[in-house]
Amino acid sequence: MHSATNQKGKNSVISLEFNELCPSLMERFIKEGKLPNFQRLYEQSEVYTTDAEEKPPFLEPWIQWVTVHSGLPYSEHQVFRLDEGHNLNSKRIWDIVSEAGLKVWVCGSMNANYNSPLNGYIMPDFWSTKVTPNSAELLPYFRFVQKQVQEHTNDSAPFSRGDYLRFLGFMNSHGLSLDTIAAIIQQLIREKITKRYRWQRATIADKLQLDLFRSYYQKFKPHFSTFFINSTAHFQHMYWRNFEQDKFPVKPSEKEQLEYEKAILLGYQQMDKLIASFLTLVDSHTTLMFSTALSQQPCLTYENSGGKRLYRPRKFENVLEFAEVNSKYVCSPVMAEEFYIRFENEQDATEAEQKLLALQVNQRPMMRLKRNGKDVFGGCGIFDQLSNDAILSIANSEKSIPFFKIFYQIEDIKSGMHHPDGILWIRKPSCQHSIHKDKVSLLSIAPSILELLDIPKPDFMRGTALV
């Protein structure tokens, strides 16, 4: 890390990356008076709707955020999966800003990569195993939250009292606020009394990340910073059925509805509180850019089979042991049911892929896999409801075991799916408000940020600045 050499940069930009919030829900909740801070931001911003310009299977946040940060479409950057951001050597916005002699602070951006040395700090998303923070100072936070995020559905994931105390000790010297302490205490009390609402811990993680972001932002005073969070995207994926149950043939139970009916609204309202903090944080030279990259809509594709069910290994190593994979590997969970298995050579990866593809549940092939060289990516490819006595076996073998001894069912039925529209609000220091009816490309975001910082757009960026 080195000191800024070019102090001409008086302007600064904070990029708020609130993954997959929906233009339609934002409009609805604002009209209902439930998001006062988002309303204030909206009324002080140039308002756009972005178009991801992709369709499934290329409509995924780990693809679209790479487009946002690089200014390249998927057809050029070719980053298809989570934890593959390191495969793209092209410069991201923060590399260009850093090379211009200005300071950067990247907090949680998805599928990130960076060039060294970087004039500032970067902490990649918590699914990242190939890219780590550029400062050892951030590792205690990154490692703890990474484990929490990757194992949030697994009640058997080992977190000791000491783990929590060490993490809180780190946060105590890195911006931990009284508001967050109060929220943690209230959350733990609510869980203890009701035996429910553990899923709301994701909103506490957002508060902790804001505390960390604000601590570094106030000390370091970066010219360009990002703040990425995913909690409400997760709530939309899992609880849209509870939010608009009339749209779904498969209805939630009364118990589920009691707990999850307002989960999506809660997510938006918690993010609304974060917006209040950012509006307080900015000064008269700072532009707030709020973007979502894409959004969501009800997922009705699997309703005829009872809704989309997800199954995940209790311990990934047990699956490979059962499949008789004996070569050395490193296994990394990704989102939901998916994971990476990385081997020492391509032959080991090929042999392991064939053994895993031989796994069956009740005589049905169960694994959905994709091998790329030494890496195997995949997860359980069965999405309908399995019976409690389901049997895991190996094709053409007598070997078998109860399926739920090795796998568990993620409790909630996935009911939200991606949509290409996204939110983009640009709040300049002038707070001038205008609404732009025509959709704009995600390729415009990177050039717009550079324009706001008076940095020339590189030739490889095809998009046009909006500012």
C-alpha cells in the first residue's frame, strides 16, 4: 500500500451495492411510507433502471457485479461462477482509481480481484477462497464472517464461544457501535424466547459491516469505496412465497407464515436504516451511487413438483468419503447447495467427478457437476421433496446409507428468482432529482464512476457515462 501521489482528487464516490433489490418493491414500499430514507435518497438522486442484458444461465449476481466493476459484458469477461473473479485479469474500477493516485476502500464487493499494490484496502465477498483481503488487518473479520456466511444453514457448523468473543474483540477496535451492540442483544433474546428468527442474524451482519466500513472510511478517507450486502437478496429468494403467497400454488404453513410473512419487508427496512447512516456520512464533495445490478421476481418454475427444495452436505468431506474419493482435495462451500472441490491435478479431478456422478438417491442420479481442469463445481441436483427414508447409494454397487445421514434439507423452499432489471440512483452533491425513463446498461456504471472522479475511461470500457 502506498500514499496517494495525486491529491487533485477532491471528489469522492461511495458505491452502495445492495444486491438484487427490486425496482417494483422499492416503489411499493416507498409509496406505503415504509422506507423514509430510501425515499429521501430517491428524491435527491438521478434515477435510472438498469438492464443486465442477459438471460439465464447468465443472469447471476456473480456475473453482473463483475460487469459493473470491469465495464465488460459477460461475453468478454467470461466469469460464470462465484469465486471465479480471479480468472479475469482486466482492471476493475478500483485498480484504475488506485493507478490514478487516489485512495480506495472496497468492502465486500462480489467476485472481486485486484492488482497489487493497491492504494487502499480491499475485502472481497465472503464466498471468495482465491482472493483474500490485501491487508492482514482485515483477515479476522473476513475469516469469521466467511465461515458464518458459508455455513449459515448448517446448525452443526462449529462456532465456539471463543470464536464469537475474539470477533467482538476485533470489532470493538474497528468501529463497533452501540446501535449494533443493542441489535445483537435484542436478536439473541428474541431467539432464546421464541426459538425462532435465527435467519434475522443476516441483518446484524449488515450492521457489523457498516461499522467496519465507517471505521476505515473515516480514518482513511478514500476517494472511491464500495459497500456490498446480500441479506435482502437472500430473504427474497427464500421468502417470496410468504410475501405474496397468493401467487404460489404451494402454500406455506401457518407456522411458516407467522415467522416469514414480513421477512422481505424487514430486509428493505433494515437497509433503509443503513441508507440513513450513509446520508450522514457523506460530505459536500461525495456522490452516493446506489445500485443493485439485477433484481428478483417470484419463482414458479418448480411449483408443480412442490416447490424448489435444496439439499446440502452436513460435511462435504463425508460425501467424498462415501463416494470413495481418496485423492487430496480442498472443498469450499459456495451459495445454498453448491460447492467447489479443488484437486492437485486434472486426473484426480476427472476420477472424482466420475465417482460423484455415480451417486444416486432412490436410484436417481443426484449430483449436478461441472469440471474445469483441476476444479469440480456442483451440488445436489435433486430439487423435489425427498422422503425421510431416502437412500443414498452408488450405481452398480451394494454400498448405501440413509441420505439424510450425510445431507440435510435447507429448511425453506426457494421462491424468488432473478430478473434483469436493477436500480441505479446517483445522488450528486447538488442533490438534483430527475427520473430517466429509458433503461440503461450496466456497462454505464464503471464509466460514470470514473467520470465523477475526473479519471479518463479506459479504451476497453464500451459503456457511456451517465453523468
